[in-house]
Amino acid sequence: MRKDAGVDGDAQRIGQLVWMFFLKILDDQEESLMLLSDDYKSPIPDQLRWSTWATDPEGITGDALLDFVNNQLFPKLKNLPIEGEERNRAIVIRTAFEDAYNYMKNGTLIRQVINKINEIDFNSTGDKHAFGDVYEQILKDLQSAGNAGEFYTPRAVTQFMVDMLDPKLDEMVLDPACGTGGFLAHVMDHKSDHYVQSTDDAETVQKTIFGVEKKALPHLLCVTNMMLHGIEAPTNIAHDNTLSTPLKDHKWRGKVDIIVTNPPFGGMEEDGIEKNVPQAFQTRETADLFLVLIIELLKEGGRAAVVLPDGTLFGEGIKTRIKEKLMTECNLHTIVRLPNGVFNPYTGIKTNLLFFEKCELDGDKKPKNPTSEVWFYEHPYPEGYKSYSKTKPMRIEEFEGDGSEKAWWGDLKTRDGRKVNDRAWKVSVEDIKANGFNLDISNPHLEEEGHKDPAELLEAWTENRKQLVATQEKLKAALAEALTKTSAA
């Protein structure tokens, strides 16, 4: 691909790879379906199926292949008829290609790429497992291409959040800013590992997972990710902007059991989109709009886990009103404070994991059991770490074992058994209200280290200064002695 004049940069190379992987995965999947059912018929015309034009390593190449891809494959898949028994699959294919592009201009190089892709059998468990690691590397490369700060959330974070939410088999799970589908993939794995005992159960999992992504490339990556996880026609992954629908008219308002997401933050939405939320919460800061959206979409008793930046916790004005809404209409029970560098090297923004439940309403339509206290847990660096990096990322093992969040969490549903310790503390809602709903609350167990008596600090500084001067004098003496010996020689 790097030899091809039409491909400019890693983001385009990955975009090129993804539509090819999509067609290959789809074709392998359809091959399996045809073996299981004589009646299955692909919505893709035979001459456009991957197995027809791509699988022969000595097949169509050069200008003929380039002409086929640009003038037959893409135009027809972008306008694929939505009809017949396989209309759902046709919808997925058409949506996948509506914003896809063939960037490559050399048909011979295209053939070389295709031949490499054909070495993978997506019906082979071993190949599929190995490709999972390749796929994750693609996501990281996309992020390092400077194109997608919001696309990839570290696996350790997504897995921990899903484990603590513990989505049950028939609970509807939504990621309203799903990116490449990391959270949804973990939800599928969690449900499959803990609750699936039959083929009907497996179908239930597929029907209860929903995602929305507004950008074309991460959407296609998410659809491909869901197919790799066994969803035959991931029509529940929409290519759309969840914020573009007025909240009062939203089809999921008050209907979602679980929301787990890392909404894009630090960005601004397009003009007018803020008018889709009530006036008191109107802002163009994306993370704030998503927080309002999540509160509204949850059903009574619904649960959420959300990645949010420090700015949301200490922000004032509209941010204060949004936090008041959150703590009044929901039980904000836990905030896990992550250390710097979790998203390194892509962003240095410090982040937090907020866990909350939507309150049920009483007879007067007032929330029952809103936030009474918030537990905070400060996640430490592993021993020997000063920060995270590409070569030393956060690992799921950090959340497990003695002294970890999972050990401290208590009962998954009631959270009974929690105790204050060096990393965990709780703050009453009264104190939070008195402080203007500022949730940027530091670990009180570490305050002593930074708030010593001024006289003690001055004494310590004076002693350090004496030691520094003494060390300087020794260095001068050693250097003078060395120079004297050199001169004598």
C-alpha cells in the first residue's frame, strides 16, 4: 500500500484495508451459511462476491482489476437493492459502502493486498482469534495516525466497566458513541460467557446490542468487529449522530437498560445541535451533551458507566446544572479516578469512570433514592510505573486481585461491603451540593503529604539547601584535584 500513489497516510491505508476485510469476512460468513442452508442466497450479485473475483491469486489484476473495483464493485454495492429475505444483510452492506472509498490506483498492488488477505480463513477459530489481535492493532494504528482520538478505549477500561455493569442476557445495551465497537464487543463476550446456554440465547444477545457512530470509518470498523463476534447482519449499528434527534422525540428515551460509552470530549458539535436538549443544558461541548442524553435514554432502574474528563467534574455554569440533574435523577454511586496517561500517547487528558443508576419515580413522578453519597476510588499506577505508554499500556490485571477495584467493589448489584481505605473514600451529597456540585474531589488520605506546616517546609528546604552546597563543594574539590594531577602530568 505504501508503494501506491493514491494512498496518503495511515488513515487512508486503514480505510482501504477495512472495506477489503469487510468483504472477505462477509464472504467467509456466507460460505458457512450456505453450508447450513440450501435456501440461503447472498444479497450480493454473484459476480461481485469476494469469492468470485478475489480468491484466485492469479485472477483479475492490473488495470482490469482497478476498473472492476471503481466502476462495478463500488457503484453497485453503494446502491444494493434492499429487498428479499436477506434485506438486513443488504442494508449492512449498503451502509458500509456509502462512505467507503478505493484509494489505491495501482491494480497490481491491489491484487497483492488481496492475496495477503486471502491467507486468513474467518471460518477458522484459530485464524479468527489471531485476527482479533491484528484488528486491535489496526485500531491503535488508526489512533496514532492522528485521526481518531475517540476511536479506541483501552481494553482494560472497557472490560472493567462492562464487568461492573454485569449486563444480563435480555437487557438492552447501547453505546451512543460506539466508535469501533470495543464496549459492545466486551458486552457480547460478557453475555456469552455468563448467560448464553442455547442458540436462542445467542440470538437474544445479538438482538439486544445497539450502537451509533457518526463517522464513516469507525462505523465500518464497528460493523466488521460485530461480524467477527458472530453477528450475521449487524443492523443495530447505526451510521448516525445520536445527538441529532431532539431528546423529547428520541425513540430510545426511557427505554435503555444499560449504557456504556466513552463519548468524544473536548470537541464541539455542529451549530444548532445543542437545541436538541432542554435550554438549561444547551452547550456545544460534546461530552456534556452526551451526559444529558444518557440520563434521558436510561429507563427507570437502568444502569450506566461513562468515561468523562476531569473538566466535567469541576466545570461550572451549564456543567453544574448537568451534574445537579445527574445527582437528582440518578444515583451516582461511584467515580473511579484514573491516573494520567491512560490514553497516552494520544491524549494527556485525565479521565474518570462514572457509574450511576436512573432513579425509579414515585407516585408524584419524583425520583426515588437519588444520590445520597458518592464513593471515589483512585486507581494507582502499577508498581514501577510513572505513567502509561504505547509499550506499557494499562492492563486488566490492575483492576483484579487483592487491593483492586473489583475486590473493593462489594456486591455487584448493591455494592454492600465497601470500606474506606487509602484509595477509596466517600463524600455526602450535602457536601457536594455545598461545594457547587464540584466532583473533582482529591483523595483525602494523600492530603497530608501536600499540606505540611510552613515552618516544617522551611526547615526541610534549609536542610536540603545545606546538603546541596556541601555536595557542590565536594565536587569542586574533586575537580580541582583532578585538574592539578593532569597539569602535573
